Amino acid sequence: MSLMFTPLTIRGTTFRNRAWVSPMCQYAAVDGLVSDWHLVHLGGLATGGTGLIVAESTGVTPEGRISPYCAGIWTDEQTEAWARIVRFVHDQGTPIGLQLAHAGRKASTSPPWTGERWVPYADGGWPTVGPSAVPYGDLPAPREMTEGDLDAVRDAFAAAAERAAHAGFDVIEIHAAHGYLLHEFLSPLTNLRADRYGGSYDNRVRYPLAVVAAVREAWPQDRPLLVRLSVTDWVPGGWDPESSIELARRLAALGVDLVDCSSGGLVPDAAIPADGTYQSDLAEAVRRDAGVRTAAVGRITDPEQAETVLASGAADAVFIGRAMLRNPRWPLAAAAAVGADLPWPVRYARAKPTYPNVENS
């Protein structure tokens, strides 16, 4: 029996399977407002049989966006635009989550296809903030955040969670990975503060834990809360798996239901492995040693690979990104490949293949 197509229940939500769509930035919003592109993009994925879609990294403040073209959820208008998409996704029988984020020192950059350069103020950019005035690569150094800044951003995360609940989202994922603000606080490479938020391990995790606690309080208790972590920086002296395992224990104690295990992103020159298990191994370590649910993500492209990750006990779910873009109905084809029965949308049922073929289905 396929574990990938076995339901998973977390709090009040049952996911019909464990093949989930990873959050993927689209750089298609205007002033943080999601558009028809997002409706078609996420709506198409919702018809593909996935157990969960997590929508892209969404700024909790204007300055928290990765780029001027990234989504936000700090206004009523943005909330209602998201609600329209949520309603369509729900009509397909698919749960949907929202990734709440603040980009910290990696904010105010241009889309990847333009080189991810810093956006000047004249072109819509803004000054960035971080735990310390340590720049990322060639980007300008951020301003070190004051305690007032920290309180305001924490409260913005909580307010965004309330808006996400109003929009109808089923799941929240807090982005604490890939070198963005919360990850910057965790790592000793980017957190050089001399106050209660810097220095020791307990001090460096203090602010991310405060944000998680605020979101958990604001987010309905019957809805799952996820956190995405970079389990390691892949740099000597940086954040590492042992640090993540201890943090995962503390996150679970605050009411986090699953840790989405990614890695890297903090520094531009990290030596990241190229094999297909580099992050599922991290998910396995966190799941085993912290005793929490995990999801594996990264370079998971074929059904057998995903099934192996789950069957081995490395993770409770798999997040799939680029393979879902190549084939938005990847779960339907994957079900056929591993011998599971996953109903096709009635309007597409005549196209259901009689043989497993992930690439051409």
C-alpha cells in the first residue's frame, strides 16, 4: 500500500495524501496584491490531486517582501484577494496554506530572472533590516533592528495569521529558512547582537520562538501550524542539525505541528550537496531525534523517490516544487505509478491514462 497516498490528519484538517505543493514565489503581485496569475497558478495545482498547497512566501509587512512583486497580507484588500483564491482551491477539495514571511536583509531584491539584484529606492526598493548590520553578498547592509522593530514585526506576523484565518486558509507555515529574517536571528553567522536576542543559543532562538508563539495564539487552535527551517547553513560555525533538533523540540512545545525541513540560503557561498537525499536525511534526523512530524523538500521529482522517503520514516509528507510546475497533475500520475487510486477531476477523467507515465500524463 502506498504511504504517499495514505491520508494524514493534523488537528482539524485531514490531508487526502502526503504529496504536497511547496511554496514557490511567483513575483506577480502589485503592491502585495495577488492577481489572476495566482488564481490560475494555484487553481491549476488544486486540480492535480495534491494533499496540500502552500502558497508562496507572503510578506507580513511591505518591507518584509523579498521583492516589490511579492505577495502580501497586511491589508483588507490583500486578504480578500487571497480569499477568492482560497475559495476556488477549496472547491476542488484541496486544503491550502499560506507561508508567512519577512525577508530581512534579503528583501528589496529583483526577481531571479533579472539577477536578484538590490532594487534602488527610485525603482520601488526600500531600506532593509536584520538582527545585525551584516550584508548578504553584494546587497546593502541592513539596519540592526531595535526592540521596537522586533515587537512590530512580531505583531505583524500575528495580524497576518488573523487575516489568513479570515481568508479561509487551512494551514499557516512560518518561514524561518533560506536566510530570511527569522533564520538570520538563529544563525551565529548573521546574529551578532549583544542584547538578549544575540550571543548564546537561547538568546538567538528567543525572537523566532516569540514570533511562533504569537502566531499560534492568533491562529485558530484547530488549524495546523508549520515552520520551515533551514536545518543547516552548510557552513562551519553556522546553524547546524543539532541546533535545529533542539529548536524543533521547542517549536513542538509551542504548538507547531510539523517542521518543513529545508537548508541553506543564509550565505551565498555555502557548499550544498547535489544528491537527491541531502534534505530528506535532515528531515529524518529532526523527526527521529526531536520527536516531531517533518516534511522533506528539495529535488524530489519522481514517485518512487517520494515513496521511499515516506516509507523509510524520514518524513510524514513530501513537499514538491519544480516537478509540480512541470506537471501540475503530478500527484495523479504518481498515484498511477505506485498503484494507488486517486480520483481525477470529473472534467478531466476522460484523459486518465491506463498505464503509469509521470512525464506524459
